[in-house]
Amino acid sequence: MEWCMSMPKVELHAHLNGSIRDSTLLELAKGLGDKGLIDFSQVEHVILKNDRSLSEVFKLFDVIHILTTDHATVTRITKEVVEDFASENVVYVELRTTPKKNEAKGMSKHSYIEAVLEVSATNDKCNEDTRKKIFVRLLLSIDRRETTEAATETVMLALEMRHFGVVGIDLSGNPAVGEWVTYFPALKFAREQGLYVTLHCGEVPNSREIHDMLDFLPGRIGHACFFQEEHWRKLKSSKIPVELCLTSNIRTLSVPSIDAHHFVDLYKAKHPVVLCTDDSGVFSTSLSNEYKIAASSFGLGRKEMFELSKNAVEFIFADNTVKEDLGNIFSLAAKNLE
Ligand code: 6MZ
């Protein structure tokens, strides 16, 4: 399905450290292995392993984070991730990442984000290597392991960086860890300050938290795998757009099979949804591949897939000028489709 690749697409749920090329991870691991800092063969095995449970995925992130600890590496991986999305005709990407500090490398949370923004802030015009236009915006992630203070620090950082491409806050991390009451004050503050908020919601069965999150009325939610009837009702009446990550959900066994994926029900109900990769590196996928899987699994044609892609523009966290630009890109592409 060549057209899944060639049509313009919008990526709204991509974790930076989950989107790194395997080749880059292996190169970084080899470098640390050669210096005797890690056991390369063990890390290589973890990187190349294919099927992982949700808890194994979070162990892999701990390994990845050991490999991406200095400014130059953070800038490099961001550049590559943006290049990879641009090369498959993603015209707008909202990357999300958790600010990290590493005193040994002179890295603060602030300088970590600066290292990311070095690439993304200059990308509105044109991607240097692929010559393709891609808008890049950033969401700062609060990790569920964090305290209220740390979460608030992330929000403050986002506010400081909002004129450099940071548009909002994401709540992510291992869903088996932490409680809503811990993050709520920081998320509420973020929204009061005009930042957009998206939440990983229902990645594990946790009815109370799903209710609390939907009551918060975030700008978007991600996943929505373990929803029950009462949650679907609330979600549908709220019209909160859902970021759906098919491969990720299948690979982590968060849904039993692609046929049983909640995409079908939400799509039929005309609920706002957007297809996303989640962690294209960790799950060996791409946004074109996610579109291809949806088209073939749910019997959607080229026109329907194009509409799905175009509708995502409505749910981006960037301003109206960007929306207008994207609207023009899609109008032009629609003419070519006729
Ligand atoms: C929840 C996830 C995730 O922030 O270091 N992350 N959180 N569910 C998922 N689905 C499988 N995939 C990634 O990127 C990696 C971090 O993103 C979050 C986790 O906190 C992970 O450590 P950054 O760039």
C-alpha cells in the first residue's frame, strides 16, 4: 500500500526515546560496551528481542535511557526521529519526552529539553536531509514514578519553553505505578496556564483512575485499552480525541487481537481518533505501517484513510496558523487523490 506512505500524515503520540532507530541504539550500546561501561552482548539481546510484555517494555526503556545520557546523543536521536517521520510524509509530529538530568554529563532537565529543541525548533521550514516539510512540536512528559513536585517542575519547564515549540504536557510511564492524586495538581496547573494536556489512560484495568482522568477533560487521551461500558459512555459524550496505537497495543497484549481493537467501535461511532506509533523503534513500526494495518484489518479504503489522516489536524496542540498550513497541505494532496 504505497499510498499509506505517500499521503500526508499527522503523528500525535510518539515517545522520543521509544522512537530511536535500532541501528543507532546498537551503535550507542557498542560505544559504551567498548568503554567497558556496559555488557554489550546483553544489551544487544534486549534491544533486538521482539515480543515484550508491557512490563518488559518499561525495563527496555531503562536500558535505552542508559544509552542516551548526553546532549549530543539527545540531539542526534531527535534529528533522526524527525528525519524518519519526514521521510514517510509525516507533515506534523508532536514528539513527547520526559525531561532528564544527568549531573555527571552536566545535563539538567532544562538543557535536556534544549538539546531536543535544537532540532525541533528549526524544523517548520524544511527538513535538511529529506527536503520535506514537517512541523515539529514538543510535549513534556511526566513519568508516573514522579512526585507532585517533580511533575510541577516539568510544567514550569514547559511554560518556560512554550515559545520554542513546547505545546503541552503528557502523563505517561508504567501504568502499574503511581496514583492520579499525585499528578493532578501539576496537570491542573498546566491547564490553567494554557498548556494542552494528554494522558495515557486505561493502559491497565483501573476503573477509578479512568473515571478521574475523563472527568479532568484532557485535550486528548492515549490508548483507552481497558475501558468498560461506563467509561466508553463517558468518553463518547465528552468527545475527547483518542490517540490509538495498534501495533503497540497488540505487542504488549493490551488488546487480545487486532479484530477486537476498539478502533472499530470508536470509528463506527464517529468518535475522534488518530492513528499513532507510540514507540516506532521499540515496536518496529512506522506511521505508514499503522495506516496499512488499519486499512487491511478494518477494510478501509484509500479515501477513508485519507479522511482519517486529515481529521487529525483538528486535534493537534499547535496554533491555528499551523492548522491552516496543514489544511492547505491536505487540500493539495486531496486534489492529487482525485
Ligand atoms: C506508557 C510509555 C509508553 O520520555 O524517555 N512511554 N508510557 N505507555 C507506553 N506504551 C507502551 N511508551 C513510552 O520516552 C520513553 C518513555 O516514554 C514513556 C515511558 O515513561 C518511557 O520511559 P522518553 O523520551
